[in-house]
Amino acid sequence: MGGGGGVQEETVTARPLSPDMGDVQIMQEKEAKPWFFLTVDTQAFYNSNVLYAESANKKFGAWQIITTPEIGFAPRIQDEQYSMFFPRAGFRYQFYSYAQAEPPSQGYASTGISSQNFQVANPYASLGWAFSDELYLEFSAQANVYNGSGRDWSTYNNFLSEYPLAWQATWFKSFAEIQSVSVTARASYVLANPTNFERTDNNLTFAWVTNPTRELNTQIYASFRLAKYTGLNPTAEDNPGSSLGYFNNSDRLDFQQTYGASVTWSPIEYLSLRAFVSWTKSDSSVQVAETGDFEAYNAGTGLNLIYRF
């Protein structure tokens, strides 16, 4: 239509619906929430006691690199009646690699610390429950299947398998807008092969977190672990191929304390960078060459990439 005498458009404004129309529900599309995620995490750090040994002739520092690709399923339940539940399942595969930082102990002088390289396959499933705004509960089951024999993957053998069944409770309290504290208690029973690594594992962690900016996160924490081993001493025939040795852990009690701090920077949604430092002291009721009584400190950096879909 030509000319300037057409019908003029009304200004569009919001008007209430007439009461005569009754209760009218406005149709709108719900916001889509991702159900799956894919992430790759890598961290490189210095470990002052890479064998977690007590005797001086076995102590030496090394660089440690842990690379972890992971895929997971974490749906958000839309029904308000069940929206406080958070199911999660996934699979991660970890590559543990070592590089020399100091002259190794006598047992590794010829082979090098890279002979300790190993990998862990870790399927898992959990169900979280946001009991309140300040309390979160979680029940989980997973498997940790250890394979290793240095750099030669063709000779890898399954030297340890662990199957933790765990519950966890986290109490969280925020204050002063940018600060929060949390207390996390975790208890688990770990089935294992070889069976002398079966145990009850209990952890208690206190953390203080600050967010001075949206992209920056700092954390200071103290963590305490009490492990009571219940497994019996297997024979070589019971577990062929394991390189862990056959010692009796049936009455072993370990207590570990770890203190640490970290700074994480997340410049974009899919990327975070971190730096961290920690110190661990372990005391055991039995005399074992490694992983019993030891002290170690770690310091390093990490990078995390995550994509949700």
C-alpha cells in the first residue's frame, strides 16, 4: 500500500490479562541444561619424597605429571520434587608420569624414576542430595584399576585394584560475600586385590575459600585421614603378577595430616589455571618401606579444560 495515510501502529505495552480469562499459563520453553561433560586436567609438580619412604637412602625428589581425561553424565533433574538430587556417572583415565629432579635412590640409579610410571582406570557413579542450603550428602561407588610397568606399555600389568564404597557429607557456610568455610567428612570401605590393601578409610577436611574477584579463587585447607587396614596377607599364588609384595596389613593403622593452599584463575567458562602447595605427614603402626611413615611436600601448577553439552 502506498501513501502516508495507512493505519498507524499502536505502541506495544504490557497489559494485565482480563480476570474473565481465568488462570492462563504462559507457554515458554524451559532453559536447556547440559547433561554431559568432557574434561581434561593436567598438573605438574615437584614431589619432595616421590616414593613416600621413611629411610633416608630411599628419599629423593622428582617431578610428577598427572594427566586425566574424563567423560561424565550429570543430568539436572527438572522436577522440583526431586531437584535436590544430583546423579552422576563417568569414567576417567589417569596417566602418572615421573621425571628426575634429583639423583634417585640406589634402586633407581639404572632404570630412572620413570620406571614407576603407571595408569589408573576409574569408572564411578554417585548420587548427591542437597539436604539444605548448607548441607550436601553424597553416596558413591567406584573402581580404581592400577596398571604399570614404566614406559613400556606393552608390558603393563594390573598390580592393584581397589573398589571404594563411600558416603560423604559437606557442610558449607558463606559470609562476608566473598568468603566461605566448609567441613567435609568422608567414610569408605575399600575392597582390594591384593586383599592386604582392604581397609576402612576416613577423611575429615576443613577449608576456607575466598573469591576476591569472579575469576579468582583461593583456598586454604587442612585434611586428616585415618585408615584401618583389614586385609590378610596373600600369597603369590593368590595374586599372580603383582609387584607390590606380600606383607600382612591385617592390623595396620595409618594416620595422615595434610595442609595446603591453592590459587585458581578462571578467565573463561571452559578454562581454569591453578597453583598449589601442600605438606603431608604420615604415621603408621607397622613398618613398611614405603607409604607408611613419611613426610612430603608438593608444589606445582595445573590446568583444567571442561566442555558441557
